[in-house]
Amino acid sequence: MTKHPERDLSPYIERGIEDARRLCAQPTIAAQGLGIEETARLVEGLLVDMGFATQWLCPSAGSPVIYGELQGTGPFTLLLYNHYDVQPPEPLALWDSPPFEPTVRNGKLYARGISDDKGEIAARLAAVRALIAEYGTLPLTIKWILEGEEEVGSPNFGEIAERYGALFQADGCLWEGAGRSPSGRPELCLGVKGLLYVELHADLLAQDAHSGLAPILPSAAWRLVHALASLKDKGGSILIPGFGDDVRPPSLGQLAALEDEPDTSESLRDLYGIDAFVDGLSGVALRERAAFGPTCNIAGVWSGYTGEGVKTVLPAEASAKLDFRLVPDQRPARILELLRNHLDAGGFDDVSVTQLGAAGPVVTPLDAPFVQKVMAITEAHYGVRPSVRPLSGGSLPLLQALEEHTGVPGLFAPGHPGYWRSGAHAPNEHIRLDDFGDAVRFLSVLFADLGSSL
């Protein structure tokens, strides 16, 4: 590893915080089509100011992807991915300060998007700015993809990845960053689960009826409830025939990584206000289930009257949204087929299934050279071996497109300014300002050491 001189990065950290405030003051809500072009131009301007050559990569539909490239002196080429869109801020009443007026309180910066993902964009910009100031140029080449539709499932990113896969070629890719565990230990994550998101719908009557007719008319609500109940038993086992047939068991190396992960169960129980996890899981078994357990989750159910007071109604329609988190080697198309077959076999052929989103799982091997380099740099910087999560419980649909069309190995590395209680997607989303400074310091070291690693 390069021996890094002690240097004062505080001017670059302060400039990065100002960049973060500028970015977060601009609403960029993909779900509402709000502020997309304005933020894209702001992001491009920040890149151009630092010497990046930029392009707008525009899919046939949807938001532009900003691409920036800055040539460095070293042989290593690093691909960065970030998104500049954010979740809607509602419910607004739960915010202690306006979501698009970045506010500092008690050493924390509050704003929608500061943790997910505008704060990280600013931290990466600050690290690049610091390295250019120190070396006069970058010690590696950086290619940077910034998209504006991640919070709505990146529906058009596949087209971009297919069209520009050759442009995105690199020696490694940093996806959105990771941070530290509640104990303070740096973390890496090597992949994400796949996703199948569907809507189930029962439509049994021409219109809602008086509930007094319940003895003689079918209920869409009960029909849907029975269909949902057929998917899992009371113990939580998924009952769709063939659902787990393609599941690839974790490798010995992945299991060893889980053994080495810190125990965060107490923090999770405290965060979610529970006494115990499903099936009484704890320790390594809990971490293995979280990482490698496929899921069938009801994300939402609605039917009939749900307002205040009483309305005696027999619902004509009922709907539910489900997400299936998939592990290697499950594929969304196959799970969709199995779901349809299961419902038909159970007599629920009148319950429609509409696919709303899909992505395959993506996992970078633990022994990949890029992974080993980032692990070594992280350990040298922090003085402690990082914990490695082989697979995240979340999904990023764009990663499948990146993997398919570029083949560039990627991971989530430390350098994200958020922490486990930052409240991404929630009211009062925030980061700790000290964590922002830590992220900039680590990223400057990571970029420099990668630049000298070939």
C-alpha cells in the first residue's frame, strides 16, 4: 500500500458538504418526474468544474444518465455508480425541518437524499478534488455513471448499459457505498438479491355491494386473502412448488465471511422494537437467513372501505403487492411462472398477476482480485479487517444490467457517509458530519491506492 502523508483534508470536506447541501436543496423525485433535468445539469456542472469530460446518455424513455470521465496517470480504471434521484419526502408532517432545506442539528445534516444518495456523490467529488490538489492529476482513471431513476427501479438503465457497455469498461466498479456496522467496523458488500415485484388482483363483482349480500355474493377480499394464504404456511415456509429448486447454497468462503460479521442483532431489535427474530434466529444462523434466504413478502393489501368510521360494504375488487427477493441462481421469469402455476393449480385462476419489476441477483466472488484489493486497502486504512457481507437483502435492478453488459466486477465499499440509522427513505433522513469527513478521507486513500495497484 502507498504510504499516505498526513494532510489536512478539511477544506475539501467542507467544500463537499456544501456540494451535498446544493444537491439536496434541489428536489429530484423520480416517482413524480420532479426536478430531474435541473439536478442532472447541476451534477454535470460539478463534474465539469473538476475537469471531467461529460455526456448525457439518453434512453428512448425516462431520465438522462450523466456520464463523466477523467483520465488519470495510473493504469487502473475505476467505474463509479451513483443516482441523483430521491424518494418522495412524504409524510411531511413527520419532518422536523423541511426536507429540501438542508439543516444541521447536533452534528447531523438533515435533508431528503443526503444519505441516499446525494451525500455520497458529494463525498466522492470531495475525494477526487483532494487528490487532484495533491497530485496535480488523478492517480487513476475514473468513469462515473449517475442516473436519475434508481428510486423507481431503473426501468431504462438496461438500455443504457446495453448501448454503452463498451464505454463503461473498467478494472472494477464501486456501486453505491457501504459504511460501518453499529460497532464501527468497516463493511464491504459483494452483491444484492434479485427481485420479482408483482400485483395480485381479484375482481369478482361489477360493483361494490351492500355487505348484507355477503351470504350470496362472492367477496374479492376473501378471495385474495385465501390466495395469499396459499403462498406461505404458518411457519413461514414458501409453498410455491419448485420455488427453491434453483437456489445455490452459499459457498464455504461465504459462510466463513458470515461467521466473521459482527453481531448487530441487538441494534436491529432496538431499531424495530421487537423482542425476537423470526423462528428465534440468532448468531450466524440469523445472518445466513438474512443473506441467503429468498422471500415472499406482502408489501401492501387493499380492498373495500378503509376510511374513518363505518361503511358496510362487500368489495368488488381486492389487490395486493408482493415482492420476492431472490438468491443465486433464482430468476424472476421462472418464479413468475411458478407463481402463476401455483395459483392456477389451487383454483385461483381468476386472480390476475401483473409483473411490476424484475431483476436477477448479482454476486461478485469473494476471491475476485478487485475484491481482495479493496479489502486490503480498507484494512490498511482502518487498522481492522473489514467485515464482508456476501449478499445484501436489498436489490438494485441496474446491477444485473451492468454485470450482463460490462462484466466489470463490483462491490459496495466503505466511503458512504450514511450510517445504519440515517433513515434513508424515511422522514428526517440525515448523516453525521463526522462520517462525511471519514468517507472523504477513506475514498481519497482508496482511489490513490487503486491507482498504483496494477
